[in-house]
Amino acid sequence: MEEQKAVKPFGMADKIGYMFGDFGNDFTFLLSSTFMLKFYTDVMGIAPGVVGTLMMAARFIDAFTDVTMGQIVDRSKPTKDGKFKPWIKRVCGPVAIASFLIYQSGFANMSYGFKVVWMTVTYILWGSIFYTAINIPYGSMVSAVSDSPKDRAELSTWRSIGATLAGLVIGAGTPIVAYVVVNGNTVLSGPRMTVIAGGFSVAAILCYLLCFWLVQERVPIEANNERLNIAKLLKSLVTNRSLLGIIAASILLLLAQFGMQGISGYVFPNYYGSAQAQSMSSLVSSIATLVICAPFAVKLSDKYGKKELSVVSCFFGALAYLICLLVRPGNAYVYVAFFTLAFLGLGFFNMVIWAMITDVIDDAEVQNGVREDGTIYSVYSFARKIGQALSSGLVGALLGLIGYTQATAFDPDVTRKIFTMSCVVPIVGLVAVALALWFIYPLNKKCVEENSAELKRRHETN
């Protein structure tokens, strides 16, 4: 009784702390998804197909590291700081350093082979090892912070706010500082990118520590020492419709979102010749997400359901880009307006998606009687990385297909194709997300409420 009284109730400190966790994540993650391809093609001189292939190949390594980390988290015993929080403190330094090492422009004049090896080693070290080691426990921690579906939805929203703020800093600030004009063309500066990456790494560490200090784990989750059975896990995945649905939707969401962000590094400086417009797109879309999506996501999802809200918002985003493709605006800031409308469609889904994976974990517990936060979240995290890889690989492959190189970067025919690509990728991705949620993902509002009530009954009985 005394221990229960000493535990602070769920509150604003948890929300702000959890927000800082994804703020820290995205200081390195969004930098990679938005600028790594551009950095290695334009500064280091690596072919876009090679960079995209690496980003895709690294995700196969994640098939092992993600699930392994999920098993480690599930089997770890709670400490005085909790079951999940200690990992954030342990890994925040290594993940930040590894990210900084990726953007070493001082190696631009080294041999092509050296640059490919350096890119490969540092990217795998950052993404497949250290980012996995901090992101799996961070994402799994929601279940230990609160057992209330409403609280978890709020944590999901605040996590998305953290990601949005990081996107605001990285997306709006980086183009202003990183691009320079050379012979009338807007190009990326390698030395400036190195300094920017270092600054973001320091900021990531500070954000992770704030998450560690502010969030409190208050729901006991004991160690699960059951040996990993691959056949059982695969069977569970195949038969777990809710997990399959959210995985399919997430992969397609990331195809749309990171396709948009990756191509923005080319459509703004190369097609529109404006780094300022690229910065403005991130600024306006981030503010719109914070002002419109963040305040209303929980309320709308609580009233209509998370699945229902996400389907409608994704169709809306696809429609915005379809109109943009048909209008083909010549003014960069008109394009920014369409980009922002589409990003709002993404925004509502992103605000509730982390609560949706907790709904999936609850659904699996209802069906199987076993709670496996770390393992299920790690499988989901791996699926997200597949989406990230596909978007990076797709952007790199499409750039290669249209003939983009350092020499053709400002060729009018190539830049026109870049614009078309910037619209078609998110249209296809967002429509596919909505269809996946509609036809595959079964956890509508009624089902989520029934699962929550059933688990509450079981826990009270035990």
C-alpha cells in the first residue's frame, strides 16, 4: 500500500518526457531519412542506387537485431528505474555518436570504395545496432507508463508532437544552413552538414535524458523468460490479423511519408531552385500538425475510433497530392500549400499510431493470454524499418531511373520527372494505407473498448 501511494499518478510530466524521447529519436532518424541520400549523392559522389540499396539491405540485418532486442527487453528484470527506461540512459550516447560519424564530409575526396565502406559501416552501426537498442525499449515503455487506453493515446499524441518538433527543427532549419548557391545552383554543403549532424547528436542526448528523468513506469511488467520459438512467432504473426494490418499500414505510411521527405530534398532545390521553400514546407506542415492534429487527434479518435480517423485522413492527404499533380504549380510556395495539406492527412494517423500498436499488444494478450510488449513491438519496429528502407530505396531507384547524377541534377527533363515523382509516390502510398486499414486491420473503436474491458477484468481477477 505504501509503495502504491508513493507512485505519482499519470500526468503531464510523463507526456512531456515521452515527447522528448521521440524528439531525441528523430534528431538522428529524420536527419538520416531526409538528408542522408542527398548527402551521399551530392557531397560524397555515391550513385543514388548504391545508397538506396544500402538502406534497404541494412533492414535485413534489423530482422535479427530488432527481434533480438525485443527478446532482451522482454526478459530483462525491472530495476528501481523500471523495466524499459534504463536502456534509454545506456544507449543515448552511442546512438548519437554513430549518427554523427555518418556525415563526415572530410572523406569526400577519398576513394569511391572507401566512401561506400564508411557509409555502410556507420549506417549499420547507427541504425541496426544502437537505434534499435534504444527505440525498442522506448516504444515498449508505453504499457508500463499506464494501462489506460486514453492515457496511451495521449502518449502516442505527445510522441508524435516530439517527432513533429524534431521535424520542424531539422526540416525547417537544416536547408537554411546546409545549402549554398554555387554558380547559380542551390547545392548542399558537406562541411556544414557535418557540423549540423554534430549539433543534432548533442541535442539527441539531452532529449533522451529528459525522457529518462520525466517518465515514470508505474505498471509492473515482469520478465518473460520463455525461450523464443521462431516457428511459434511466425505462426502468431500470420494468424494475428491486427498485427498484420498495422504492419501493412505502417509500411505504406512510411513509403508515403519518407518518400515525401526524401524527394523534398530534390524537388525544392532542383525543380524549384529554392532551399527557402523546402524550409518553409517543413515549418508550415509542422506547425499545422501541432495546431490542428495534436489538439484534436485524441478527441476525434476517442469519439470515432483510431482506425476510422486514420482511414479518412489518409484519403484526404492523397486527394491533396492528386490535385497538386493535376495543377502542377509553377510557384514553389503553392506546392508548399499542397505539401502541408497532405502532411495533415499523415499527421492524424501519426498522432494515434503508437496507441494503435498498444491496442495490437492488448489484442494479442486477449487472444493468447501472454503479454509480449517487447517482442511484438520489435516485430512492428522491424516492419517500420522495412517501410523506411523501401522509401529510401525507392527514391534512390527512381532517381537513378530518371537519370539523376551530379552532372544532370539541374537538367530540365530530369527535374520535371522529379516533380512528378514527388506527387505520385505519396498518392499511391496514402491510398494504400487507407485500404490496408479498411480491409485488413480489425481493431475498430468497438473492438478496442471490448479488449480493454476484458483485460481489466482479468487483471482485477488475478
